Amino acid sequence: MIGNPLYTLRDVPGKGKGLVTIEKIFKGIRILSEKPIIIIPGNEISSERLQISIY
């Protein structure tokens, strides 16, 4: 994330730990961004076969 973070990790009473906003987050703002673990081209495998191989 570039710039100041929009959230922080805090204790939430009765719930444990959680990410809590530290400033207003407007609709459309990206909060988290991660690289994919795997990439499978759409024409390489059917969705049924992909589901079988994952589960």
C-alpha cells in the first residue's frame, strides 16, 4: 500500500483482534492487494476439472 494505512490492528472488546479503520474509507478505495498464489489461463482447463483438482 502506498501512503498512510487506512486501518490498524486493534483489540475489539468481546471479539478478539480485528482490523479497524483509522480514517474514512470511501467506496471504490482499494483496501488490500495481494499477488495471486496461482494463475491458470482460462483456455487450459475446464472449470469442472479445476474444481476437482483443487478439492
